[in-house]
Amino acid sequence: MQLSGNKVRKLEFLLSDAVAQGADCVITVGGIQSNHCRATAVAAKYLNLDCYLILRTSKLLVDQDPGLVGNLLVERLLGAHIDLVSKEEYGKIGSVALADLLKKRLLEEGRKPYVIPVGGSNSLGTWGYIEAVRELEQQIQLSGDVQFDDIVVACGSGGTIAGLALGSKLSSLKAKVHAFSVCDDPEYFYDYVQGLIDGLQSGLDSHDIVSIQNAKGLGYAMNTAEELKFVKDIATATGIVLDPVYSGKGAYAMLKDMADNPSKWKGRKVLFVHTGGLLGLYDKVDQMSSLAGSWRRMDLEESVPRKDGTGKMF
């Protein structure tokens, strides 16, 4: 879904349900640079559904045009309907009530809205990453000699880790799933994941299938200079571009944990799941400008003749 990541897997199930229920539009909620909201807007357009996005921003910016940076550019090109709320309003009212309010208004207009929760993280969306584990299992079988002891992923809304943890438990992998949370505290996510797996009647305890550690640092979508330098260093060393909000923080916290607790990780084969979010980097351009690669004006001699000797410029 236009450079997306983990959200596409959840949307496969959620939008199938929306179509089955006869919806003509979808509603979802997220931060101002939500990858989930952008992926939802694209996927909805593929299915000829209108998309309504409730986006959370700062109190200072809530009454201003949100601009065309990163995910917003894609959403607005697609014609998604955008409603802005402040972080304070979001905290007071909550995502569920905000989506219900917009749903009520659309119903009154004769529309047939389908609500997708924050991050696509409900029990139905969890199937996206149960299926991802089956895909991984097939790839391992084809490779013949690769086995993983651990799966590591960043956690922002809980659905991905619920699916990975449940999928790993049910599969032949039996890999231990580690999550690094980039917004709420670990206890919140243990409870949230418990609700998701209870919805699938798993009979399991979230504490037994996933280990969750705090990696939010300064706060959701906020980065230290060290975290951004890490994203740049990984890109320079490997060609892999991590996003600053999710995978960048997750990988940074994972390597820090490996350095701080070497015995915990020694000799283990680790799979890190990159959950996408490339467009979020565009929101960090000002902070990353000092880290970017160098450039220079090409030094030309006064006259550089063409290969055929004519010296003409075209």
C-alpha cells in the first residue's frame, strides 16, 4: 500500500470484513503521521471506498492546514477526508468515542461507515500476523537450514505483537517474541494483547507468549539525536532504512539490550521484523539534515571537450 509495512497485513482482513458488511466508507484514527491511516486510505481507494481519517496533532496546529509532508501527502492526493483533533481532545475523549461520533454523523447522511481501530489492532486484524508467521514458516522450510530462536519487533498498537506471538506459539517455530513499545508502557500492552488473544479464544496468557520492554524514550514520535544517528548509521552500513517512530526505536533498543545483557542473547538467532513507516522520515528532515551524506559541486576544468573533440554542449 505505497511503501507500507505491517498495516497491510491487518487491512487484508479488516477491509474484507468492511466489504462483506456492505460498507461504502471507512473511518480510522491515528497520529498526524500515521502509517496505518495512509495505508488505510490507499487500500480503501483500491476497493472504491471513501476514507475518513481522524488525525491527532498538537494544540498549536489543530486549526491550521496540516500540510503535505510524508503520509499526509499520500492521504491528501487520494482525497481522504481528514478531521484534526488536538492531543488534549484525543486524550479526553478517546479514539473509540471520536470514531463513533464521526460514524453517527455519516449514518445520518445515509452513508454506511465501517470503523477500523487505531493501528488496525483488534482481534480480526491480529490474523494478519498469524498469517505472517505461516508465511515465515514456509520460507524457513524452503531455505532448509534457517531457524530462529527469537523474533523482535517494535510495538505501537499491539496487533502485530499479538499475531506474531500467537502465531509463533501455534506454529513449528516456537520462537520467543520480544516487543519494544514506542508509546504506552509494557503493562498497558500486556493487557491490550490479552484482550486481542482472548477475542480469538486462545486460552493463553499474554505474559507467557511475549516479552515487552519500554523503548519510547522521549515519547511517541519524538527522537533523541542519538536515535536519529542510529537510523542514519544503519542505512549507511546496510542499505536498510528504518523509520524513526517504530522500527528505528525498536532496533535501537534491541541492540542496546544486547549490549547491556549479552548473556540473554549470546548464540541466539534473531529475526528483526521491520514494520515499515518510511514516509515518517520526511517529518524528521530538519532534525536529520546535519546527519545526511555530503555533496559537492563537480569540479570541472575550464573546457572539457566532448569525446568526439567538438567541445559542444547540448
